[in-house]
Amino acid sequence: MGANKTYTWAQVRATAANVSGELPVATSPALVVINNKVYDLGGKFAAWHPGGDVALSQVGYDATAFVADVQKLRALVKKEGWDRANPLYYTLKIGSNFAIAGISIAVLALYGSSLPGLLASSLLLAVFWQQSGWLAHDFLHHQVFENRAYNNLVGYLVGNVGQGFSVAWWKHKHCTHHSTTNIHMRDPDIDTMPYLAWSEHALEGFSDISDKQLAKFLVKNQALMFFPLLSFARMMWALQSILWASKSTFAGSFPTSLLLERATLGLHYVWLLGAAFTLTTPLYGLLWILMSQLFCGFLLATVFSLNHNGMPVYSFEEAQSMEFYEISIRTGRNVEPTHFNNWFTGGLNFQIEHHMFPMIPRHNLPKVAPIVQDICKRHNIPYHSTSLFTGLGEVLSRLTLVARLSLKMRMNHAN
């Protein structure tokens, strides 16, 4: 056996250039550090990794999982069984959520010829879609069943069939977000230019946008445009799911079946269009679908923006100086637990704990939160928790600040 090869940090970080913006790795080596050991993720690594090419987002990083205190907490989670889901909890969640869908359809059938009835039915459908998103999130993080195939199966039911979002598309996007949270040019959830800029890093993207006048207008007014833009988020994600499923192959991403993806997404549009055009007039049916999409976009994106938007955004170089879980804590915003907040956010109001332990079921995250807060105090890491409305205020404040910064940058450039 030959002697172990040693690397400098400069050599490790340089291999990040081997990863394209869309992934996967084009060439080897693709180095990552875990517990002071260097691993090469190049070649066919992504083909067998459970997360697909998402693992490659860590190339050039120190991907060591836990500091000593977090390791102790992980052991406690296992000992206390906090990583095991309550079957009754999720049975009631799924049942109550599909009951909302049933009520929505019933209201459409009985009162869909009136605008108030149409409004009530579309709002209920939007709530069903939002809550389906939280359920799919839990199952696709493998929080519920020990058997991953069972989790994926329910994910296809509530995600593809119920909500109309592709499991493969969502896993690729969301797992990348978890591994590169609020890191500029790495986290897809903050890659929202030209519509929204979340940091001074994003303003560099002006040079890559063809319609610069539109981009400047949107960023200048992004605090005012924020909520109207949120309403279109669900339609955009549904379209992205269709485009993802239309690919001829999913090579390098989350392993799935093209036939299963397309069949389950097809079932979503069968029941949606069937209800719209058989239970009311064609015009009201189209209006029902449109209002449901807009309402749900607002409900979904409001929660998503609370999770990380307005929190620190780091460059790739800045992120390399921090431990992985420190980044998860610094970039996350918790929302105080109330019965409404827990339900409305699907447990994502414990965003910090979720990013540290993504396989802990949402109903057990409150047990972990006080311990995480204590760890943060001991290590002088800021732990941010706020009310729902204060959190939204912070999001709008960040958008306003970045808009002013963009104006200042353009004035300085003109001078």
C-alpha cells in the first residue's frame, strides 16, 4: 500500500472549479475534506450517491459534519428516539389535508357558479397545496418511514399527484439548498435575479442579464414588488416540474423513474382539470385554477422567505472559513412556535434545527431547539428567532437595503 497523499487547502479549494454551475463534476479531482481527510468525489461518485450530484456541491469545502457538542446532541436524539416519527401524527396530517381538498371540490360543485363560492373553494385548494408541500417535504426527507421507498411513495402521492411538483425536480433543488444554504451562486433558493436581489453579491449579476433596464426597475422596487411576485411562485415551480419531467434522462440527479414522474404528474392535471371543467363553467373553471395558483404561491413563498431570506448571504470564499453546521445556524431564521405558526409553516418555523437534523420529524423539533440554543450560546454563534410578522419585516428591510445599495452602486458607476 502506498503512502497517503497530502494536500494543501489551496489544492482542495482549486478543485471547486471542476464543478459547473449546473453540476455535475466535469473532470477529476473533485476534493472534499471530512474529519481532516481528503476525499475525491469525481468520476462516477454521483451515480450511486443517494443525493445524486448534490454531494458535489461540497467540493472545495471542509464538509466535516459535527463539532463535539453537535455529536453529543446527535447521540441524544438517537437515544431518546426523537428521530422516529409518530405514525398517528402523520396519519392525521394526511387525512386532514385531503379532507381540505375534498371540501374545496365540494364547495366548487355546490357553489362554483358564484364568485364567493369560487373564491372560498380556490383558497381551500391553495391551503391543500401548501400543506401538501410540507407533507412531501417531510416524507422526502425520509422523516417518517425507516424504508426510504415508502417515504418516496407517499412523496409521489402528496407531491406529484396532490401538489403537481416533481419529486426529482424538488429533491435536486432542495438538497442543493441544504448543502449550500445562502451561499452566493450555489444556493438555488436565492438565485432570484433579475426579480429579487438578496445581497450585494447578487448585484454582480446585472452584467449577465439581457434586459438590464427591467432588472434595474425590479431591484429598485423589489420591496414593493415582493408580495405580488410571491403569488406567481407556485406557477413557476409547477412549470419547472413539467420541464424537468420532460427531460429524456435524469442522469446525475436524484434516481427516479421517468415513467413514474410523468404518470403521477399527469394524474395531478387529470383531477385538477377534470374538477375545473366538469363542476362549473369553463370560464369559472379557469378562474378557479388561476386564483388557487396565486393564493398558494403567496402561502408557500411567504414561509420560504421567512426561512432564510434577509439572513446573511456568504460568498464561496467566506463559507469556506466556517464549519458546515455553523453556516446552517447563521443563515436560518426560526419563527416562534404557536399552534398557528407550527401548522402554517409545516414545522419549518424550526428552520435552524431542521437544517441541522433534516431527518427529525417536525413534531420532535421543539425537543431539540433548547439544546441547540444552548450550544449556540456556548460557541458564541448567533441563533435568530422572531415572530412571523417581525420576520417578514426583516425580509422587506433587507430587500430595501439591497435596493438602495444597487442605486448607490449605479450612481458611483455613473460618476
